[in-house]
Amino acid sequence: MLAKRIEDLRAADFTDLVQDEVAESLTLEFKREIPGTTAGENVKILRGITALANTSGGDLLYGIEEDDSVAVAIPGLPSSGIGAQIQRIENLLRQGVDPPLMGAQIQPIDIGNDRCVLIVRVPKSWAGPHRVTSGGSAHFYGRNSKESYPLEVAALRAAFGQSELLLERAEGFLAERTMRLVNRETVRPVHDDGALLALHILPLASFAPGSNVNVWPLSGDRTRDFLPLGMEIGCVDPTFEGFVLFEARRGPSTGYCHVHRSGCIEIASILRPGGFENDPVKRWMLSPWIEQVAVLNTERFTGALEKYNVAAPFIAALTLIGAEQYALDVEGAPFRGNHQKLGVKLLRLPPIYMETRPADASAIWRPVLDRIYNAFGQEGSPFWRDGAWTARRT
């Protein structure tokens, strides 16, 4: 894989490949041309890309000529029509792979004279292994230092077992952190007069054996990049696991954001009760805020993680702790006449799984958010109109 972000690549980077006689490797493959449009040629495209995803990830470069696996020339591809080629590859990855491979970045890099190099950057997939199904194919592929090859039964078993292992480890992390929060073992002191809302965002790559994910140290942008919704810029302290953002050093906070060096994120917010704290019938919490915490922080933090090269897939989970005496307040109008309380100290909502970073996380959160309203005796979230989520802040 080339040691640059895809948006920073220039023609000179490909010239260096030839001058330095760079060879193909476990994470780098060269192709002079994009294969044609027949069923067999489509399989060739998917074979190379899924082999990278099923192994270690990497870059597939179209427009680079190789001789005995060494880059020797940069003929490039015609720039005209490259958009259609990109769309074709994206469609193949959605429709010709099981499960669909959605995390690849595809970008043309101009090399002059109306020519370009097309780079397909493929992350290591933790949702695989991915099988090529296009044109009736039914093969899984891996990659060695020079080529892709069909995966044998033993390798397939290991790949399937690894995906299950990562999910089990992520669930174990969620369970351990949740129980600590139930016992108010928070990373920073928080107010004890309200329910606790916790959002966890976990990259599956963080739980891989020998994972090299490390978001520490970070640049000075970390306060901005990892600032949760509603939190004012305050303090940043290192922790054994990474760093924590919080509001002020004096006294307890209304919440914090704990970023592990592994990329795992815990956002804890105190839901201080509205209404009259001593009257349980009139104690409620704002449901729009809960939805915004889930949706907008998911979009914000998965984007921040990808900025620091922590790729999808991600798992996100929302938990309510200590809200058993609360009712819901929707848009400033509590359910008057129906002050049903939550009634349980711990509400762990089903985690959501994101194969790619969501530009709009509202749709994937909707079934989970409906479950919150169900717990209060309501049919579901009222913040949907004609298929659009109306609680989004502008």
C-alpha cells in the first residue's frame, strides 16, 4: 500500500514507483488496463479487490505496467470515461460480492496528457471473507506477495472464525464498560443527579489479534475532531488507554468523551431531569436530544476516526442507565396523561453495525431509536416526515 492518503497522491508518486523499481507485494498490485466488460473480465476485477480485502488490504493501481511484478512504466488510462469505469467497479462491489464490499476508495489521479492512474484502495475487511458471485462465480480469494489465489477450506474456516472472534471481543468490551458505568466508575467525575446516557463507537479493527490501530499521539485538532455534541471546549487529559475530553477541572462534569488509542470511543452524558426532580410523575428527559446524541455523534466520530486512518466497519451502541423514574419529553411536550416511566435501571439497546462510515446515520439508527419509544409505551420516534429525520440540527 502506498504510504500516502489517497487524496494526497500525485503523478510523481507513480514515477517514483518505476524509478525505485517497486515490486508488487501483499498490499500492492499493478495492472496496465482495466479488464473488459464480459462476465469473466468482471470476475478478474473482483478477484483482485476481494483478495486484498480478505487478506491485509492494500492498493490496486490500474494504469501501471509491470514486468515480473516490478513497476516498469506508467501508460495510464484515458481520462475520458473514467467516471463510468469507477461507477462500474462500485456496482460490481455491491452486486457481485457476498457480502457486498462497500469500504473501497476509488480515485483517478491525473498524470497529464488526458491520462490518469486509477487507484482502488481496499481496507482490510473485518466483515469477510468476501465471495465473488458475479457471473455465477462462487469463489473466495486471498493474496500473497505476488498474486491472488483461491482460498482453501482451512483458510476459509480461519477467516470466518476471525470475524466471529472480533464481534465477540467487541461485545465483551461493551459489556465490561457498561457494567462499570452502572457502578458509576466513570473516566471523569460526573454529576450524580441524573440518568447516564452512554454511546460507544467501536472499530472492529481495534479487536483484531495484533492490531496496529493507534490514534495516539494526535495533532492539536483532537479537541475539535473528538468533541461530542453539546460539549463546550474544555480540558484534555491523557489516560492509560488514550485521552479524555471534559468540560472543567473543578467539580463534576455533565459528560466526557474518552478516546482509546485503539480507536474505541466512549461518550457519557448526564441527562439531568427536567420537570420536578422530587415528583416522579413530572420527571422527564428530552427525546430529541437522545436521538441527536446517537445520530450526530455517530457521523462525527466515525469521520474523525477515518481521518486518523481507523477504517470501517464500526459498531455503535446506546445505553441508558439510571433512568427508571423518567418519562419522555418530545419537543417540549411531555406525554401528558401518559407519564409512563422507563421502569428499568439499565436499558441496553441493540448495537448497530456499519460496514462503511455513514454520511447520514439517521436511517440506520431509526429501528434502535424506535425501541426507546417502545420502552415508554410509544409506537416509535415522531421525528420522521416523508422518510426524512427532522431532529437534525443545522
